[in-house]
Amino acid sequence: MQRPDIAVFTSHFIIMVPLQERSKRRWLVLIACFLNMFLCSGFPYNMSVLNLEFLRAFGKSKAETALVQSITAGMLLNAGFPCGQCVNKFGARKMGVCAGLLASTGLILSFLATSIPYLIATVGVVTGCGLSLAFVSITTSVGEYFDGKARFVALSFVASGSGCGAMVFPFMLDSLIQMYGWRGCLLIVGGLMGNMICFFAVCKPQVVNITHQHPGLLVPEEITAGEQTPHHQQIKYRFEDIKSTIHNTGILLPERQTSSIAKLRILSRNYCYILFIVAVCCTLPAYDATLIYLIEFLKTKSFNDKEALVLYLFMNVGNTVGRMIPGLFKHIPHMSVLIIPALVTGLSCVSVVGLLKATTYYQHVLLMFGFGISMGGNVTLLSMTTMKLLGLEYYAIGVGILMTLVGLCAMCSGAISGWLLDITDSYTASFYGVAASHGMAICLYILSASLRKYKIATAKAHPINPI
């Protein structure tokens, strides 16, 4: 029997991955997660074409119509905490299959939509919850199969699937709407979402469920020869060997597994993580509010439908490129994982203000590309920075909390953006608001990075047990 090369502890499982099997399967898991991210994030953030169809079909205000996309994107994030708990308890593959079923069902039911509230319930809530569950399952699966810097590069590659989806979905949705109408478009996209079920089936969970009175590491000597079963044989490795292996991979070995309530108490004392959450809440929801009306904004600047979609394509090309940048930046010596989002968010401030002032087509191309790089980088850093700040043991619950809070802000941002458009009949206030929100986020990222650097220096001077 092969020894495991990694053991990761969660609330209910000891994850034990044999070296040879893990090496063979990790690349298949990486491709499957890339395709899942293509569907999971490519659709909800690129519904601008559908938003125009909803305005024509139901004749409601921009603020009310924007709720469909806002709640879809918001639920993707807002349901993160319960979804993180489910993944933590039942594993990434089972929850990923459920995610595919939910996302597909919500879109198929939307074929019968008769009002905006109906679409909010089906696309926004049902599909949004499925996409949220898929997102947590994707990043957790990648975290289980990759270690160290390879994990961050893998997360960047998987996140680029969202950028690829963002390049494809606007044109695909536009073509489907022209051929089958918006109802047929949602029905077909619902069928595509069902493919996530097959992709998640590839992500085999390398876990053994341990159920005993005092959760902790099971020492083989505690099991007598007569009590051993094939299940026990699968986990029969000496405590010292597993501990040595874990230390060689750089993963902390806790003396006891930590309950979810205890994890929440520990996270509440991690002020770097709290500042990071507030910064992300100022960053990602502002992107969502901008995307809802971005194509319509470009049309007000004398671009026709084709030119507006091409400019949107340049933004999504930048989005894809931006998702790879954080993984490359992590190879720069002494580059803080909290400084990277500050840099890419600064690029967003310049791009958003520049779009209001730009006059030529090529200026718009450059600014849309820069805006896409910033957006893609920040989306990738959501999972990457959380993984770095908290580690794999606390990742599922940590990213769940983060996604929930960001989702609440995202639900409000779209409605606020639509309200500003309704009362001012101009995009100026909305775009300057996005720039101001991102400027605040930059300050918070820098503050969090400084605090983390101080805490690391203090820990070296006075060693303590980290989380």
C-alpha cells in the first residue's frame, strides 16, 4: 500500500491522497475545474445582453430589471457560507454534482417566466445558489490536489476559465437570442450547466470519514488486531510517518480537529482577514454594478451593437489575462499577497474614469482591456488570498464568509446603480462611485498588508502557535 503524500484536516474528514494516484488525477481535475469555472462564472457576470431583452419584454424600470443579474451574481457570493459548510461536511464532488443540478434546474424553469420576480426566483436564487456551490467546490478541489506555489498557479489557471467564459458567453447569448429568443436561450444554457455534473464526477475526493467520540488523528495502535476492518486498513499509517509527510509539505498538523464554531471564533480575531473582507466588499460589487449596463453605456458613446460587443470582448480578453497575473506575481520574491489586489484595483480606478473621458475607439479598447485585467485579477485573488491568509483547513469556511458578505453588497450595488441611472439619466455618477469605492479598497489592502507584515515580524520575535 502506498503512503499518502498529503493529509489535510477538515471538520469531518482526514484527506489522504496517495502520491501516484494524486499525480495522475490532478491534471484531469484541473481541466474539469477549468471547464466548471467556464460555466460557473462565465454566465452570471455576462448577462448584459439578456438584461436588454428583459427590459423590452417586461417594460420595467432599469433598477428593477437589474435585480435579475444583481441577485444572480449576488447569490453566487451570498450563499458562500452555507455552501462552504456543505463542502466542508460532505466533500467537493457530492456538492459539485448538486450544484450542477441546481444551476441547470433554475435556468430551465426560467423558460416559463412571466415576470421579473419569477426570473429573480429561478435565475437569481435557484441558479445563483447552484453557481455558488459550484464555485466553492471548484476551488476546494484544486486546493486538495495542488500544494505550495503550484496551488496558486493552478488556481490562476482555473480562474482563467471564467475569463474564457466571459469572452464566449456574450456572443453565444446574443446568437441564441436571435435564433430562439431569450426563453430558448435560457433553456439551452440550462442544458449546458448540466455538464457540470459530469465534470465534478471527475474530482474524486481523497477522503476517509472518521467518526469517533473525540475527533482527532486516529493512531493505529488504538485499534486492536481483531477490530481491524478493510476500512481501517486504508488508514493504517503510523502517526509519525503521516506527521512527517505533512510537515514536509508545509501544512500545519493540528493536534485536534477544530469545530466550525471554534473556527469562526479564530477567524474573528484575524484582523488581516477582516480588513481583506471589507476591501473585497468595496471592489467586486462595484464591478458587478458596472457590468450590468456596460454595453448600454458603450452604445451611448455612438458605438453600434457590433462595436459595443467587440469592446466588451476586449474587456473579457483582459479579464482572462488578468486571472493569470496573480499566479505569476506570487513568484516575485517578497511580493505580498495583499499588495497584488491593491495594484490591480488601482488600474481599475484609472480605467473607469478614463472610460468617461475617452473619445476615440482605440482609447476605449485600451481602457476596456485594462478594466478587464483589473477585474480578472481581483476575482482570482478572492480565492488565492483567502487560501494564503487562512490555509486549507480554514479555507472553506473563510471563503464562504467572504462570499456571503460580498454577495450582500453585490445585490445592493446593481439596484443602486440602476437607481442612479433612473434619477440622473447619466452614467457619470455611477462610474465615479465605482472609482471612489475602489480607491477605498486600495487603502484597506495596503493597511491589511502592513498589519500582516507587522504580525509576522512580531511572531518571529515571539513565536506563538498560528491558526
